[in-house]
Amino acid sequence: MKTLPKFKDQNEEIAFWDKNDVADFFDTKNAKIARFSNLKKSTKTISLRLPEDMLESIKVKANALDIPYQSFIKMLLQKELSVS
């Protein structure tokens, strides 16, 4: 296993990793699984057409829970998906 050099700055490190393989510098036999539970999931914007009365009902219920209506919609969808 090769020894990792000290870098003067980020640009020097970037240039180094462009030319070298990380597997040559780290022993993966002792690697442990890392969990990053606090990372935000990537989101994708969608357009969803709802009847006006349905949207109004959603907004009223979300307001009663003191949460944004879009978050309330996500909660409803997640609940339904976890039942399946």
C-alpha cells in the first residue's frame, strides 16, 4: 500500500487524484459500512393537477397540523407507499 502525500492545497490534491487510484492508498479490508442518515434525499419537481376542492381540503388539513401542504401531500404518499 502506497503512502498518501501531504497536499499544499485543494488543486494539488485534485491533480493527484486525477492521476492515481484510491485503491492504491487505502486498505479496504478494514473498511466499515458508514450510514449517513441525516442526508437529504434528492428531490424532483413534478406538476400535479388536482381538483380545486381537493387541494383546498389538503391545505386546510395541513394548516391544522401546522405543516406546509406540500409536506402533507408527501406524508400521505409515504404512508400509502409503506402500507403496500
